[in-house]
Amino acid sequence: MRDIVKVFKALSDPIRLRMLKLLQGRELCVCKIMQALDISQTRASRNLGILKNAGFVVDRRQGLWVHYSINKDKVNQYHKAISALLDKWLEDEDIIIEDARRLKKAVKLSKVKVCR
């Protein structure tokens, strides 16, 4: 029971849902996530930590940068089902489309310009 509660708590925030949509099929550094979602570093790190604690994402350090990606090794039985649903959900939401547009811009810029 504890696992499912942790999973649903992690999914109960719009920022975290937007983060999961951004991370579908790619790895991103925190600064690019911040730019795509137009949020502060503190808010990004706090929410990524919650997603990591719930088993949805994993991180990888590379020098000064921390990169996040979707956890392919699902932590419990709920992750696989919910991740499959999230792949299909929210695709036509205006905010998700805007996030994707901002991410596209951020990806074109070098890390030095985005990650100050």
C-alpha cells in the first residue's frame, strides 16, 4: 500500500507531470528542465527529488551538471502501468505543447548559455 501512495503523491503535482512528459525518451540536465518549465532551480530540484524518491526518474552526474531520465527499471508494479498511461496522456494540453516549444529552444543553446 505504501508504494502506491508514494506513486500517486509524486503524480499529484502539475510540475512533476510536466517534468515526466519532458523526460519521455530523453535525458535532460536540470537547467534545461528549468528553462523549459520556466521554474527556479530550487523548485526543479525539489520536484525532481520527489520523482526520484518515488522511482520515476534516475539521475546521473556529469561534472557540474545533473542529468535526469525516466527510470527504465520500474521500482514496483505500479510504475509500468502508470508510465504507459502517461505516455499517452496530456499530449494535447496547451502547457505541455508550450513546454516542448521552450525545451526545443533550450536544447539548441549550449549548456554554457542555458546553465549559468
